[in-house]
Amino acid sequence: MSKLGNLGARLHRGEVSYDFIGKRKIWYGVSILITITAILGLAVRGLNMGIDFQGGAVFTTPTKMSASVAQVEKYAHDASGHEAVVQKLGNGSLRVQIAGLDTAKSDQVKQTLAKDLKLDPERLNADLVGPSWGEQIANKAWQGLAIFMVLVVIYLAIAFEWRMAIAALVALIHDITITVGIYALVGFEVTPGTVIGLLTILGYSLYDTVVVFDSLKEQTKGITKQTRFTYSDIANHSINGTLVRSINTTVVALLPVAGLLFIGGGFLGAGTLNDISLSLFVGLAAGAYSSIFIATPLVADLKEREPAMKALRKRVMAKRAQAAAGEAQEESGSATGEPSDGAAPAVVGPRDQSATRNRGRGRPSGKRP
């Protein structure tokens, strides 16, 4: 068995563990800091909405253009006064997207851009994109997100309990906020592919959280009938028991997405892959983090407020204190040479000593006269 597999087995059996629940305030602080940074980035920089959401013009050049992508970007920016997104297509032609252009401005930019590229304006194809289509996509996405979250809360409240539903909802909002904030900080263009990627990560984040919740539900059956573990102890064991599984599934999911983002979008220059790959990459990582460090510790916090769990914690703490006192007494007794039960050592008195000396007197010695 590999070292990671052996570690997973030991974590599942409880032989080794890390106190995730005990250090939950640290994780809460880290998450709050990251979330505030994401919100500030979103408020200060805003999202770089693509042409599908803002509207604008798309120009397509003929094949086998001698001008480079950087040159065309400069020509388009000078002609329109707006940032342009230039992509090289498979047939060698260039696709130029400029947001925020109306019909009159689009005709002017087409003439100027054709002149800079030394082309006949008739050979430069121009299409106008209205913002209404992108707005419809955005509205449908928000509606789908709201319906999805409502259904998630209802399902988790029925399958598990309302505390787990609240914790899962907080984790989902946490993941969405961080992903959107990263988009604002990085400045990647938001396209319909970004919306698709954002909705995709919600299912993965929820799956990872439900795995831990299912283990927690099974292990807490009849929890009040014992006095060995508190609810937080069992929650911590549930996290440790599924930790290696969560790491494995996250790494396996991140590898192809990282290939799209860093190799396809970065090294090979396929910018169209960035919009969906960044949302998937950040969302998958945030989902794995929130299921371990946010959702389950939050459930433990909510459950520990129940009167039954408070009473259980008191009984468990009292039993542990009693056991610790007994161990301390045993260690003290072994250090002084006294019995561990506190009984005084037996003392042989004078009467017992005389009886010992006279033992055997008046008895035949066993020798024949």
C-alpha cells in the first residue's frame, strides 16, 4: 500500500488525526480575509464583462494575415478607443472583439481598421452584437443559481438536518464570492463560458460537502448514549476519515483544468479557454477547502449549541477529568512506591513476630529417637 493510502487508512481508523474543529477559528479568519479581499477586488476593479454582455462589434479578417495579434490589438485600440480582444482562428484569420460600439461607431472603426491592415473594407467582415442576449444569459444564470440554492437547502434539510443545510449554503456562497473576486482581481473577460464554469463548480463543491456530512450523520447516531466523544470530536473524525478521498478527487479534477488554464490558455495562447478554466480551477479548489474548513466546523458550532449536546459535552469533560485525575494518582503512587489504590502497607506487629518465632514449637521434628 502506498504511503498516501496507508495514511488514509490510519485517518479512517482514527489512529492519527488533525484537529480541524479545534482550530476552526483560524480557518474562519482565513476565509473571512480571502472573502474580504475578493469583495474589495470586485468593488474596486469590477468585472471585465465580455462583448456578449456589453454589446459591441466583432471584426473578422481574411485568412493568412501578416499582422500579428499584438499589432492588431494596437490598431483596434487606436481606432476605437476601447480595449480589443484579438484571437487567432484555426484558418489563420483574426477575430477582433471591441465592446461598447454602436452601429455608427462600428462603421468608422471598420474603415480605420481596414486601412491600417491594408485591406479592402469589404473584405473585413463586421457583425454587431447586442447586449440583450448577454443580459438574458446573466438573468437566467442568476435565476438558475437562486433555484439551485433553494433546492439544495430543502434537500439537505430533509436528508440531513437544517444546520447542515445552512452550513452547505454558507460554503456555496463562500465559493462563489471567492471565484468572482478572483475574476475581478485577475481581469479575465467574463463570457457565457464563465457562467457555465461558475454553475459547474457548485455541484462539485456540494458533492464534497455531502460526503463529509454523510459520514458525520452515520457516526453521530445514538451519540447521547455514550460519554466518550462530543459532537465536535466525531465531526473532526469524519473530516479526517474522508480527508484523503477529498484530496484525491480534488487533485484529479484540478489536473485537466490546470492543463486548460496554464498550458492551453497561457503557454499556447488559446485565450478562449481562460474564461471557463479559471472559474473551474478556482471554484474546485475553493469547494474542497470550504467542505473541510468551513461547512463541517460550522455544523459542529451549530450543533454544540443544542441543550442535549451541551449536556453531553459536560458528561464527556467530567469523565475525562476523572480519568486524568486517576492517571495522575497512579503516577504519584508509582513514584513513591505506594499502592495505587491508596491502601497502607501491611505492618507486622510484635504479636505476629512472636507467633512467627514460636511457629513449629511442640511439633515433632520428624526424626526417630
